[in-house]
Amino acid sequence: MKQNTALNILKSGKNVFITGSAGTGKTYLLNLYTQYLKERRVYPTIVAPTGIAASHLGGQTIHSFFSLGIRDSIDEGYVEFLLEKKYLKSRFSKLKLLIIDEVSMISPEIFSAMDLILRGFKGTDAPFGGVQVVISGDFFQLPPVSKAPKEKRFAWQSTAWKALELQTCYLKEKFRQDDSRLIQILDDIRSGHISTLSEELLASRHEKVLDTTTPTKLYTHNVDVDRINLEELAKLSGDSKHFVCETKGSEKSIEKIFKSSLVLEELVLKKGAVVIFIKNNTEDGYVNGTTGTVQSFSPIDNMPIIITTDGRKIKLELEDWSLENDSGKVLATVSQVPLRLAWAITIHKSQGMTLDAAEIDLSKTFETGQGYVALSRIRNIEGLRLMGLNSMALRVDPLTLHVDERIMLASQKSIDTISSLSNEALESRFETHILTLGGVVNKEKIEEEMQNIKAGKPSHSSYVTPTHVKTKNLIAKSDTLIKLAQSRGVSKGTIIQHLLLIKEENPEVDLTKYRPSEELFKRVDEVVLKLKTKNLKENFSENGKLRLKSVFEALDTEVSYDDIRLCMLFME
């Protein structure tokens, strides 16, 4: 199936399974669809089984979004427990379209758990609570991690999968590989029969010296990867440059960013170090997986200057990895150089990447799909140096082989169905779907949103109620700050921040019932008056506002910041 046909099926609002061999542009297609949705003020939820996979599409891990903790399966009792959580009610009430990436790594139990939770929160027995579900992945790639053999191993074996009545889109056109010889090897692996020609091609790449570039080494185990990178860095002469990340936000939120991405707390580089980019930034000329070498460091800010494998020169700036809450508010940010040492990485981490050249060791392969994933990372057979194979290396799961033909037949049926519709019928379906999702179809509004997105100011008003407005709506029913905080499910400090915003937007609003005690108010008021009278520059911020820290210190640190803010809310 062509990508444009698959995009039309997605836009028509059907539940869809996008599959195809590595390099056929599954992620690219999902990005096209999400861009189309956002231009119409529809914001999909994107999840994946691992943080690295989720980062490719700017999503979250399944366990985090669905609040599964470390569970591999759940029952209805656990769903009842989750239903008591107000923040989850808010989260799932907004969910109308769910994109699930790298489905090959999702177990039937986890897939069914997502279905059960959404049915519970949406209050319906419709599959996945009636939201549009878009699933992407290739079952020839890495399977779910399992501690013990299971009768049912893949998501497609669950009853939840069958209930979705998915339209199948089997992408065929390869964009990553431009070499018919490599494509033939990959197709042979997918067929379960390695031809003599493919065996000879692989044998010809055994310990082949690559004279065009320093290849990224792909290994099956972390211990080999870490050892190689440290050894190679130590071989380089010259001074080491240490880049320590900058962080904002709570420790817990920052920890989540590190767990769900490839960003490092400390990156050590030297001139000549082989690196791989771990962030997409097409404007600056790199994507997740671009490789290169450190040419030098800027004399101005000490940032690394990279020569990419294809000869481009890139002077790096810090990139941000952020964690947002359900309202789009940034909870934490990690700023760091978007690089890792790349003499070696694990095959597991390489899934989703495109590499210009790779030295691949499959002698310790322990799982079906590892060899296929590793070999499909490269564009051309000339970029392969193969260090070893074992009996598992080129194997794929026999069950996947068995169902692959059925998946292709289902894809052809989807092509026939969508092709039978006129352009007018298609456009009507597209509009109906967007309206069902609460989006906009007016051309002027779409154009306006496109400009907002381009300017980095997308409109969230169509799908998110500002958090302080939610607080405002509960004021009439809440006699005290504590009751208001409990009703909203947030801290007292957050409520005070909301009240400040509410007062700023509507100075006439009556918040008298939240006024602090007269004794506390008088104490803070006197200190504020003294500081304003002295008018010392260090006590005021650049916008002319009195610094809370100055008030806090003038009160001998005996009054909390929250109480100071609350008192200042009632000062003229």
C-alpha cells in the first residue's frame, strides 16, 4: 500500500493497523497524520512500550499514561481503583484518538489492559472506549520481553485486537534502503528462507573494512556497548569536555525524562569522538540516528561542532527534553547536548533509527527479530561490517511468518474499499471525522492554526480547559482553601497560584473567604510596605515586582512562601 492511500484511511476515522517492513516510513506516516490533526486542533495521544520508542513520536510510555506502574496485567478491580483518581478522569476524558507505536513489543496482557481501562473511563463496552485507535509496528521486529514462554505472545492474539475491526495498511515502498541486495536479504529473512545469494552477500561482509566512515557498532548486550564506548573514548588524545545537563522541575519528573529518553546526565566528549544524534531537529539538519564525528569545540561557548557522516557541519546548541502534564503545562525540562557516544549501541536502542554504516555483531543473538532489526538499520549493504552470526541471528517468529500473508490480504481489502469511494465521499468522511473529534474544518481556522504551529504557539483552547479556570468553577462550592485544594486534587500552593491568575483576569472577583488571619496579614503587609518604601534595587525583579524571597527573608523565614503569596493577593 502507498502512504497516501494509508493516510486517506486514517483520515476517514477508521481503526487502523499500519505495518510493513523496516524502512517503509511507518513513523513518517504517523507524523503526517498527527500534523494533519493538529492543524485542525485535534491532539492525539501517542503511546509506545518503551521510552525510546515513544520519543520518536513525542509520546509517552504505555505504563506511564495508563498508570500501570510495574504491572504486566490488570483486572476490573484495578480499573475500579483507577476510576477514583480525579487526575485520570481528566486525562481520559480528553482522549479521543490513541496512537500506539511499536506494537510488536506489546504483550496481549498490556494491550488488553489499555482496552479495559478505556472502557471503564469512557463508560462503554465499545472497544478501547470508542476512541479511534491507530496501531503501528512490524511483528518481524523485536517481540515483547517475556520471562517465560507464553502460549499467546503478541498483541494481535488478544480479544481486544479482534474487537477493534482494524483496517490494515501494509506499506510496501522502502525509503530507508536504496540497495536491492540489502532489500533482498531483508525480504529473505521475512520469508523464513535465506537464499544462497543472501548467504553469500552476508559472508562477503564478514569483518569487511569500511573505508567511507567509522561505523556504529550494534551489539545485543549493554555490557559490550558500554565497554566499547569507554575504550574508544580513552584512545583519543586531547582534553575531555564534560557537558552536565541543566534541569528544571521536580526530582521525580526529571527522573522520568531520563528513564524515557536517551538524554544523558553527563556527556563526555573529545575531539574525534564518534557520536549519534538523539533528537530530531530538521531545521538544524539532523534527526534521531544521524551519525558524525566531533570536529572541534566552539571557542565562544565550548559547544561541540560535528561533521556528519555525509559531510555536513553542524554547530550544536542545547536541546530540551520536557515532561508535560495533561494540560500541556511543562512539569520538568532537561537541557543537554543532543548526542551520545556511538562507537556502539544496543540493537534494542537502535530500533527506529537509520544508520549510514554499522558494525553488527549477532554472535550472541538471543531473541527472534534482533538480526532483522539490526540489518534493517542501514541504508546500503556497503555500509555493513558483519562481525558474527549465530543460529538465532536471522530467525523470525514462526507465528509471525504464518500470519503475514493474511495481513497482506487484509491490506489489499482495505485498498479496494478506500479506492471505491469518490473524492467527494472521502472529503465528507474526513470532515465528519474531524468534527466528531471536536476539531475545526473551516479553511481559515485551519490556516490560522498552521501559522500558530509554525510560530510555536498552537491553540490548546479547543481541547483543554485552563487549570485555573477549573479552580474558578469550584470557588462557589468551596468555603476554605483546603476544601478547594481537595476538590481540585492539587496542593494549597497550586490553588494560591490559580487564585492570583483569577484575580489578575478579574479584579472584581470576591475571594474574601480565603483571606488569611488578620494577624498574619498585618505582619506580612508591614514588611511589604517597608521594602517598597526602601525601594532597594535588589528587592525587585526586572518587571518591577517585589521579590518573594526578599519578603521571606525580611520575615526571618518564619512565614511560608505560600502564605506570603496569599497575603499579597489581598493587598491593594
